[in-house]
Amino acid sequence: MRCDIPAPIEKLAWFQEKLALAANDFERLTRYRVVFARRKEEFAERLYSYFCEIPETRIMLEDERRKNRLQAEHERSKGFA
């Protein structure tokens, strides 16, 4: 059985394209990293909420959440957590 799962780099490229970010946008964002770091919880919540509203990215977030739950459950069952 063959699964057609895109490599993570392809997902990241798709995600970057979806955001419509160019190299100079990343350079501008770098200037504000101190602000982002200081308010990281608030920023993370807003960003997560924003991407939950986009069907394609919501699927990715839900999949990641499911993987994290499965991994945590596996670790608990093995006595790691």
C-alpha cells in the first residue's frame, strides 16, 4: 500500500504561499521579534485562531493536534510521562 503524503518541505512551501510572504516580509518581521517573544502566548492564540478559520490550514492544525494526543497517550502508556 502506498500513501501519497507530501514531504514537510512541500507543506511549508504551500503554507508560505498561502500567507503570500516574500523574503523581504520575513526581514521586516525580524525587526519585531522582541515584541513577538514578549507577547508570545497572545500572538500564538491569535495566529492559531486565524488559521483555524481557513479550511485548508484548519485540517493541518487538527491533524497535528491529533498526532500530539496520540503521542502523549503512547508515552503515558509506556511510562514516559
